[in-house]
Amino acid sequence: QLKLVESGGGLVQPGGSLRLSCAASGFTLDYYTIGWFRQAPGKEREGVSCISRRSGSTNYADSVKGRFTISRDNAKNTVYLQMNSLEPEDTAVYYCAAGRIVGSCTIRRSDYDDWGQGTQVTVSS
């Protein structure tokens, strides 16, 4: 059974950093496109970043470009989201998801089939 588990969230001050992890079990992560999404209170879930299967090409939402970096460790079957220069607007529950996308990855919710339970990120002084 395919399972994704997020970790690494927490409370951080503006300008700080966090690294989120998305650990996969029941499948080989490299065979899937992995996306990171977030949902703030009262808002729609939005795409943040993604990494394509095999090629490892990446994509980012404009709001996080230059601050967030997605990466994959195949040996650990884990995808990471390094978040730097965090802003209060980054506060949200962050989810990772797996999709069977061919070619370049996207950050459209509808392209992903399996989701983790989420991890809370709070940016506040």
C-alpha cells in the first residue's frame, strides 16, 4: 500500500528555515512525481513545488521561487523541501503527494493521486 508521511514542520520566526521530509513506503518514490502543496486556514490548497520522476526536473510556484528547494534522496525513499527566508504568509499545513505524471511535473492538485496527512508550518515572531 502506497503511503506518504510528512515531517519537519514547526514554529519558526520570519526569516528562518525549515526542512520538510516526505517519506514514502509501499512503493519506490523514484517511479512517481512528488509534489508539495500547502493549505492555509480558509484558503484553497495550492501547489508549492514538484520533482519529476526519473529526470528529477523541478517546478516552483512563483511565491516560493528562490526561497524553497525540492530534492529527492532515492536511497532513503524520501523527498525534501528546504524552506529558507520564511514569511508569515508561508504559514500553512504542508502536504506531499504522489502522481503518475509523464514528463515535466506540475503543481496541479488534480495530477496527484496519493496524499500524506500533512505537517503544520507556522511562521511567527
